[in-house]
Amino acid sequence: MAYGGVEAGGTKWVLAIGDGPDDVRETTTFPTTTPEETLARTAAFFGQNGGIAALGVGSFGPIDALRSSPTWGHITTTPKPGWADTDVAGALAEALDVPVAFDTDVNAAALGEQRWGAAIGLDTFCYITIGTGIGGGGMSNGRLMHGLLHPEYGHMRIPHDRDLDPFDGVCPYHGDCFEGLAAGGAIRERWGKKAEDLTDSAVWDLEAHYVALGLVNVICTLSPQRIILGGGVPKQPTLLPLVREQVRTLLAGYIDAEELDSGLDEFIVAPGLGDRSGVLGAIELARTAIR
């Protein structure tokens, strides 16, 4: 049986048809443009490549993932121009005439990692992506995290020492929230270059400082068994070791857990599925639409 998966990002959409990592039959990637053009292109891809039993969509947000809500399946208050209040799931369900499951892109990635990647066997963990923005999701007691809305890790408030870093932050809502200080967009604005073009140790020491502050908030609040860091920024080879070191320092031995006693190499990790976590997780999300 083939399922459709959509990783709907603010910059690009990744689409796939298959049943898992070893069975991806068709895939395509294209830039995120207007809602009308992007959704039409998505529907055309699935329509032209054979039938699918169901579709899973992991979307940038904020979104409405509450099935009983009249705006379920919508992207809601996103600052991305033209996309606020867009009915993504409804439009694709109507175009393709299949069941649609809809969640955040980071919850979809978490689902993929739990099924096939770095969170196999875990029931409470977090997946955090640090790219153009910062997003986070995960599972608690074996269920994807939902509540009033869905987790918004990127907009938590973290300490900001303006003597150390006078940068105001880039979040259009909060300025110097976690995303406003540590996302790829913040790095580019602060230093004048993209993250992948920066090698100065001062850049990555500061980035590790902010990422560690955010992760310590997550650890103390949600008590995850593991944190998976995805996105483009953590690919910088020195960042994860620096983050682990600073997380351990900030926790100061307070949490008595074997996973936090050593170098945290098995606690703060890269995605087991690499860049495919989101779209493979969307395929797994589609399977839940059938169940």
C-alpha cells in the first residue's frame, strides 16, 4: 500500500509516495510560493503518480490540528506572507479524495524518528529543528504533543544578556525569543552571513549558549528521554559538542539521570533519518489517517 507524505515548509515543500525509508517510490521538492500554486502543484504530483491510500501533511505553522475545530487543517497566524488562514488539509482532501492527517512539520519528523530513526523504543522525547526558524515537537507517553494548540519551542523566552549580545532578535512577534536569537535567520542578520559560511568560534560559542538555554528549559519542563536536533544549523560540526557541554554545565548536576551523567552523546543527537525525517514522518502520519 502506498501513502503520500508532504513536508510543507515555509521555504520548500518535499513530497513523497511510499511506505517507509526503504520504499520511497516517487519524490519531488519545489519552492513554497503562493498557497494556490503550491497546493495545486502538490495535488498534481500525487494525482499523476498513481493512487495513494491516504495523505499525511506535516506543515509549518502555527496550525490548527484539532479535528473538532472548524478551522482544522489550516495554517493560522503565520508571518509568512499570503499563507495566514490557508486551508491546507481541506484543499488536498478535496483534490485527491483520500483521508488526510495533518500536524506540524516537527511532530511529523518526531513520528518518523520514533518509527525508524533516533527515537525507536522511546515514548517521551523531543524533536527540535533549527533552520530558518526554530520549531519543536515530539511525543509524551507515546502520543504526539498537542494541547491548547501545539508546542512552540521556538518562541520560549530565554535569558538575553545584552552586554554580551546587543542584538535585538528577529522574531516579528517577540524580538529576542529563542527563535529570534538562535535561528538561522538570526545568525544571518547578526553576523551578515549564512550559518554555513561562518567558522569563527565566537559565532558558534554564542549559538551553543542560546541553544543550550533553550534545551535546558525543555529538559526541566518535559523531561524527555532524548532530544533530537534537526535542521541546517546543527549540521555545523562543532555545534552539538558545544551544546552538550553547556547543557551539562547549566543543569549543574540537579537532574539525577544516567543519560545526563556523561557527555550527553546519546541524549542530544542528530536525526537518525537525516533530512528525510519530515517527509517520512508525514508518510507515517498518513498511515494514522487509515487507522
